[in-house]
Amino acid sequence: MALSGLQIQKLLPKTNCKECGSNTCLAFAMKLAAKKADLKECPYASDEAKAILGADSEPPIRPIAIGSEIQSKLGGETVLYRHEKTFVNKTLIAVNLDDDAKDIESVLDRIRDYKLERVGEVLTINAVAVTQKSGKDDLFLQLVRLAWEKTKLALILRSGSTAALEAAAILLKGTNSVIADVRLDNADEMRRIAVENGLVLGITASDMDGVIALSEKLKNDGFANLLLQFDTQSTAETFQTHTIARRAAIKDNFKALGYSTLRFIRTGNTLDDTVEAITEITKYGGICVLPEFEPAQLVALMTLRLNIFTDPQKPIQVEPKVYAIGEPDRNSPVFVTTNFSLTYFIVSGEIENSGISAWLVIPECEGMSVLTAWAAGKFSGGHIAKFIKEVGLADMVDTRKIVIPGYVSQISGELEEGLPGWTVLVGPQEASDLESFIKTVLK
């Protein structure tokens, strides 16, 4: 049962020291009750408070890490909707390999080398699932060894053979890899193997009640490194089940469902697989295992995931400075825009596409877009002029022309006043029109 703010306040020192960032101990207690603060923020919490509140103040979704050399984090979530605060750890994307598949080494190389760059972030595959389909333990173990040696990613093991799983677990000892498809009838044996080798268990049952019972059993046995595998039969059922589980964990503090999920996708159709994966990413999925390595599918899913798991309170931004696009010289044109990552990469990309080299001035705008930054007073003529003087742009270039976004043409006069001797050119409103602007106005 979750403690109320008043119950938590009775366990705090009641000094109102404000060192936790709250004005009073009661205010801090209310944050703890709402899972919006951590007891560690109170420097004077007693041992009794730590003992009582420690478990209660943990995130509703238990944090867990998989992998060792390349580690990925799951859980730690405290809200149902990211606008309430933020989502903490993104859905992990894994690719499945059957032990009787062809061209296994080639596929593993492509998984290892896969990188997708979006707005300054490099996105990669997070794990590899190894499924025993051949019925041969030695073939399964060969793939486990090869997958680990080639990728160093966490592995997700699926086999009906306890002997094969134990041998694989020994090979992967200490890697925080996962044994999947653990059921009530083999839970004790799988728990022993996981404890001895430092692995995580993915537990499943025919319905949610069965998953809850197994989760509670393993927790009572002292093992909590768990992932939940819900046995759902449709996209709608998956959507509903994930929602019920997440709501129970966060709103009702129901510990038995307070774990990240693991789901294997295999509909037999790439489009349907993609729809299932989108549901995982947008509706609380922990690890989403795709049936095959399909680069076109990965581009869509990883781009979606990046958007969903961007902290809405912390816009993605690039470092404020003067960027060289191509190989500019002292006479190359100068452009200016904000440090919102998406804006920067779109503008720089359009400049590159035009075939010219240029300087791109990026002042500090707190990661806002052009119009938002202008409305907030972060992208005014005076602000830009001050930044240009601070970075010494006049000493870097001989040109005295600078191009501003068309949406903020009204700042041109103020910018010229702040930069005597410079001419301000008003560029297009849309970055997609930069290429034609460059060819007709600058060339």
C-alpha cells in the first residue's frame, strides 16, 4: 500500500531546511508520494525513514539493465504520459535469430554495424534474441557464442532445453542477458541458473493473473530481475494489457506488475510486424524483439522511438557556436538559425544540398525553434549580434553579409544596428526553399 504525503512527512526530520529543493518537509513528502522526488534528496533522512520509505519511494517500474560491455537500461518510469514529467528509458529494439537460419554471420555483422543518425544521436540495435529451432543444443550454443563474440550485445535466450539454457547462461555469465519464456513449471530451475550466472528472467503465463502469480513467487523467493511477457493474441489485446499493467503499477503501486515487458513479434508479414512494434514503442513496451533484420523497418521504428522518448521538458539542442558546412573560406556566406537540433540539421542539410560551403551561426536559444525562440526573446537582433561578437565571427570571415530566417524578418534592422557594417539578408521562411534562394540570391 502506497504511503500518503502526510504519512511520509511523519518519517522526515521536519526541519524545513530546504536542502532538498522543497520549501518544507511536507512539500517534499508530497513529491515523494507522487513519485516526483527521491528520498536521497533529503540529506537528513533517518535510517528508519530509509528502511520504511526506501522501497516505497522506488520508481513504480523497477529499473533494470541488460548487457555488460554495451549496456541498455529499462524501467524507472513514474508517469503514464510523458507530458506529465518524462519517459525515462526508451523501448529497446532487438532482432531475433533462429539457430537454423542461413547467413547467420552476415546478419550478425549487419546488426553489429547498424547505425542510424538522427538529429545528432546515433541509434543502434540494443539486443539479439537467439531462438532454438533446430532441436540441437550444440547448434544453439554455437549461435549464442557467435552472437556474443560478434556483437557484445545482451542476448535473449529462447529454448525448450534446460540443459542448453544452462550451458548458454554459463557462456554469458555476468552479461545481464535474458532467459525468456520462463513459466511456473520451470521457474525454480531458471531462477537458480539466473542467480548463478547474473542473468535476467522473462516470465510468462497464459493470462495476466498467471504472470502476476509468477512475479510474486519469484519476488518472494528473493529474485526481482524480471521482465514480463504477456501472452496476447492481437494488437488490441496487447495495447489493453500493457495499459492495464502500467496503470496498476503507477497509479496503484502494484509491485507484481512493476516491471518492464518483453515481447517477441512474428506475424508473418512485415507490415503487420511493424504495426505491432509501433504499439510496443508507443504503449509502454520494454524490449521489442523483431523477427528479422530489416533496415527499412528499423529506420521507421527508431525515428518514432526517438520522438516518443525525447524529454518534452528538455528540447534536443546542439552546442551554440559557428559551424562549418562543407569547407568554407573567409568569403563563404553566413547563415544564422537557432540551436534546436531539428532546425540545425534541416538547415545545414539544405545548405549542403545546394552544393556550397558556408558558415552557420548557432546562438544559444535554449533548444527552441525559430518562431518560439523569437517570441521568447531568445532570437532577437540584439541577442544574435551579441553572440556574433562573442565568438569573433568578424575575425573569421571577410564577408559582411548574413542570412536570417524569413519568419523573423522583423529583426533585420535591430541586427544591422548591432553589427555596424554588416548587411542582413532575409532568407526564405522554409528551409526547403534555401537551395533555390542560394542559387538565385547568393550566386
